[in-house]
Amino acid sequence: MQPTTPTIFEEPTIFERPDESRFEADNKLYIEFSRKPRLHPGKSREEGRAVFEEVDYIKIYVPGDKSSVVERPVTEQDAFRFHDRYNKWKSGQAEAVIGTPLSSLPTMSPSKVEEYKYFKIVTVEQLAEANDSLGQKFMSFQADKQRAKNFLEVARNNAPIEQMNAELAKRDAEIENLRNMVEALQVNTKSSKRNVAATVEATE
């Protein structure tokens, strides 16, 4: 029998790991993670209403230095640097959602927002699609659900107007930029002509 080539079970190295020595002092930092809603301009224009997306944020404190605080959306490097703490925090978080906050719905009180939140309904979209069986737990559920549907329908009808306004605003900004460029060019041209005239006079 012909000798066979031994099978190599080790996986080839494809990606180089970052230099972890740069983060050796990270265990001395105080880290807080949170999830915040951030306005999504593109989706808001498309839907004709304020649409938010939940984004993970990190706040980094240097112990003993109150002036040294950094807060920003979590980056890939943050997820790598603080992976233990980040994964532990994230394991206790619900899935991030995108939509219009339930508090945006007219007549929706803060207490009712909290009640719906208990049943994982935090956006107008979720309420509009909620199962009717939830009506057994809320006296005004059907009315709230219908208001949510009406809200979304009105927003959809307004979406083309919002997009048109955005396009008009963009056009106006471009026109203003062109006007400023022409004015600057005219000023430069006049200045150049004065310089040429002054040079001519000086040589006569």
C-alpha cells in the first residue's frame, strides 16, 4: 500500500490577533455599557416619522480622574478589549429593536408605556402587530392597537412629502453653496484685476 499523507487537524491561521499588550492596563478602567436609541435619518425619511435604532454604548472612566470620561457607541475594538465584561452585559440584554418609540403615540401615558414594555412591546410597530390575546390584559388594548395602526398609516402617507422636503432642502443647500462659490470667485477676480492694474501703473 502507498503511504498516505497524514491529516493535519490544526486550523490554518487566517487572521492575526491584535496586540493585546496595548490593553494590559484595561482591567484598571471602570467600564459601563448601556443601550440607547439613536435616530436613523434614512429610515425616518422613508417612513415619514421618527425611527430610532437601539445602539450599544460604552462609557470608560479612569479611576480618580473625573475629567477623563469617554462615551461612544461600542466599536469592534471595544468588543475585543473588554470582551468578558461586554459579553456578560450583553447576555442580559434583550435584542436591539428598530422602530418608533411607543411614547410617540398620542395619548400613550408613561405608565402604559411601562406596562407594554413588560410584555416586550416598546415600539408603535410592535403594538400595531401585537396579538389580540393581549387584550385580556389591557382594557384599552384594541383602541391602542388601532391608534398605532392609524399612526403608521398617516406616517406612510406623509413619507413622500417628507422625502420631497428633504430633497428640496438638499437642493437649496447645493444652490447656496454654488452662490457662495460664485461670490468668492467674483471677489477673487476683482482682487486679481486690482492687482494687475496696480502692477501696470507701477511699471508705467
